[in-house]
Amino acid sequence: MARKKLLPQEIKDLNLLIDDHIQDTLDMLPHRTLLWRAFIRGVFAGLGGVVGATLMVGVLAWSLHALGGLPVIGRYLNGVQQTIQQK
């Protein structure tokens, strides 16, 4: 199905309609509800970022271990490990 190319005036009209719809929706909700939803959304976004980063670092560490690691970094980390164990 071919898409119809929108004219600049049509785009402006659509933006106004969308803005009006969003504003109407926001006006219907109490502000406390909006703040609560924003807070919960932020909490879950933060948790998702932490869990995602943890998984990515874990996969990276596992794959480096499975491949034998990187020689230059491995020697450096062994030196750091020995320094820590001596103190």
C-alpha cells in the first residue's frame, strides 16, 4: 500500500489535532494521578536500565571468559589482582 505524502499544512493540522487530544486527556486526569504515573514510569525505566546493563556486562564477561579473554587486559587485571591480594 503506497503512502500518501502529506503537505506541510496537513502536517500542521495533524499536529494541532494531536496536541489538542493530548491536552484534553491531561485535563481529564487529576494532577496527583499524573505525578504518580510519571514516578512509576521513571522507577521502571531506571530498573530496566540497571537490569539491562547488568545483563549486557554479564554476557560480555561470559563471552570473554569463553574466548579466553584478551591477553593485554588479562595481564593487567592479574597484576591488579596480585596487588590487592598482597595488601
